[in-house]
Amino acid sequence: MNQKIMDQVLASPRLPSLPTIALEVIDLVQQQDVDIRKIAETISHDPALTSKILKTVNSSFYGQTQEISTVTHALVILGLNSIKTLALGFSLVNNLPKGEDGDQGFDHMSFWKRSLYSAVAARCLSTQCGVVEQEEAFLGALLQDLGLLAMAETLDDSYLDIVDDAQNDHAKLIQLEREQLECDHAEVGAALAETWKLPALLVNPVRFHEDPSDAPEELQTLCRAVALGNKVADVFILEENSGQALENYLQLAESWFNLPNETAEPLLTTIHKNTVEMGRLFDLPTGPLGNSQEIIARAHEALLNVSMQQTQETVQLEQQNKQLHAKATTDPLTQIANRGHYDDYSAEQFELCRKEGKPLTILFLDTDHFKKFNDTYGHATGDRVLIAKAKVLKETVGDQGFVARYGGEEFSIVLPGMNRVDAARMGETVRLAIEAMPVESDDGETLNVTASIGVATDDGTFFKDVEQLIKAADQGVYAAKRSGRNCVRVFTPRPKPAAA
């Protein structure tokens, strides 16, 4: 925390002092066994405050079926908490800066619009979700940006530049404040509330309205209600980002309060209606609040656009990931699996077949006299031989096995679940397919391509690991070469000699 800035704000003569009536109410409600009649008498000493409280408790916001004509009556019907909150709210807000016509500095209208939307939303959400501290949620949300107002009033224009850069994004505002000032308006607001001796139930929502997860555990629900009210305000205020704001609100409503979309969304209409009513009662400079249905419809349209964009980005990302995976696992010349992919797959299948009690066969293939193709016809022709061979292997094996280029002119095929006899037949089928495949030199000469093939099968009794199995298949290749090439040889494990 930047204590210098904190001291500068708190000591500024430009900050309003707490009204006498607010001080008296704060003092009374913190007394044990306070006499309700004493509180009613104290509030009634201020006729303007009394009038506002009675208008509010008789408004649709509180939904009373009978008219309440005195503060004492209001205290009995609504309780100390509600009337205390209204008294504090009216007296505090009435003493805070509202801006003047033609004022080109801080945007007071936007400030109070956000504050009022947040307050009404916090209370409506608290009521819906069964949060006990409904009145504290209202006043805590109304005062949540108290520090922002105080800093705008007491610091130089550089702070207004920070506010402008944030563009009504309060998460961004907090970040910019911390980066450039080493403190933020939430800290300043909480400190100011403490100097006014406001109770902790009001101080903490101010301090943690952007980071409710950092609040003391016993106050997290209250602070989340205030923070969620702030997200509702975004829906009605952020025209360009209203879709994202709606998504944020719906996600947090479900995450924090298990409030499904079909319940959370209709609350927006109620919140807007009550905000219009409370704006009139508090006489705040919010400017026109618009039509709730039009605002919500606009947010829905923006959310649809955001969803479509996110879907497109997801598809593009998936395609990029597939391309990167293919590039990492595919041999660039033959477009079949490369050595790295082969090593991973063969090791995985060895363990899996052992676990499931299935055989695993590996075929190893070496192109006969491949050096001749390169030396006689050139490397381009040699590449054509390898490409054609890979294509034939893929077509012949199909979905029965996994084909890979092992290195150079060597290829290998992994056949999960195939026994030695069937694998030998597969080797012969592959050999004949290679022998029959058409490959021409640059001069149009038909080339005779053959392969020596080794076969090795693991039945769970001989090989310790996949490397031994691959080596056995390779030994089959050498046996095929010694037998004159263009043939298949099967590695047959020799049984261990019996113990003497």
C-alpha cells in the first residue's frame, strides 16, 4: 500500500465530513440493547431524512402491503437493520459529491449510475439467494467505489487519466491503480469508511468488492453479493462489452450462489425496475437508465456474437493443435507416423496387450537394395520409392495396424492383438503388395521394388520389453536378407533349456 497517497486522500479538506445524523445513527446502533424509540427520535430530528425513509419503505422496492407513516412504525415492520441502512445511506450519499453541470473532470453521472445499479442488484440477489445481510449488501454496494470518488476529488489529473484508461472496466482500473499508484480505490474506500467508524459489515464489502475471495470467510457471501451486483451494473453500463458482462454475471451467479441462468436472468428486469425507483428516491444524477428489455436484448445479441467468436477461436485453436500434433508425429516425406510417434505407440501397446492378455506383433521392413535406387536413378526417385511404399503399407494394413517410418528405408508395422500365424500371412500380403507396386524413374523406367520382412510376436512369455520385441523383428529382417531377400522370416523364440 502507498501510505503517502492514502494519507493525502484521507487528510484532504476536499473530502466531505460525515453528517451529524449519520454519526448519531452509527453510535446508537453499535450500542447494546439500544432503544428503538431513541433511534426513531434521532432520525425524526431530520425531517428531510425522515421523508426519504418513509417514501422508500412505502415504495415498490420494499413491497409493503400496508402504509408506514412513522419511523417507529418502519422500525417495527422492517426492523432496525433496514432503517439503519436507509438512514446511513441517505445521509452519506446526500453529503458526497454529485458533480456540477458542465463539469469536464470526473464523470459523476457514470459513477452514481454504477453505484445505484450495484446496490439494487446486490440487495435483490441477496434476497433471492437467502443472504442474511441484505441491507448491508445494498449499502456496501452503494459505497463500494467510495475510494474512487475520494481519489478523483483529491488527487491530481493523472488519476483521472487512469480512470479514463480503464474505460469503465473496474477490474482493469484496480490493476492500473496498483501498477501506477501502489494502492487501489478499494483500499482507500475501506480506509475512509473506517475513519467514519462504519461497521465491519459495511467496510469489508468496500474493501473486497473486486476480490471477494480474499474477504474473511464469514463475510465472503456478503462480499460476493456486492461483487455480483457490480457485475450486474456492467450489463447495464458497458454497451460495447455488454455480452461479456452478461456472461460474467451468469457464470458467477451460478458459481457463487448456485443460481441457474433461468433464475438469474429474469432478475435483471426486476433490478432495472427497482434501480429506476431508487434513483428517484435517492435523487442521484444517474442520467436516463433506458429500457431494460432493450438493454438485455442488446446484451444477448452481444453475448451471441461473443459465443460465436469464441467458437470460431476454439475451432481455429483445435485445428492449430491438430496441425502441430500432426507435424510433431508425422514423417514429412511419407506422411505416415514418424519414429517418435512409433516409439510411443509401440511401448503403449506392449503394456496394454500384456495387461489384456493379447498378443502383439511387430513387422520390420527393409527395402531391398535401396542404395541402388539413389545411386542409379537419383534421390528424387529414391524418395518416390519410399512414398509409394508407405502408401501401399497403409492401404494393405488398413485399420488392423499402425504403420510408421522407422528411419531411412526402414518401415515398421505394429499389429495389436494379432498372433504369429496371422502376422506371417500379413507379412506375405505386404511383401506381394510392395513387389507389385508401380514406381517409375525420371526416365519412365518401371522399377522393381521388393522388401525383406521380419516378424516377431509377443505372447507374454518371452520378451521383457518392447525394445526386445523390435530387435527380434529386426533379426527377422536379417534372416530374410540371408535367405535371398524379398521374403518373410518369422522370429521364433528358443525355449529356455530345462534346469539340470
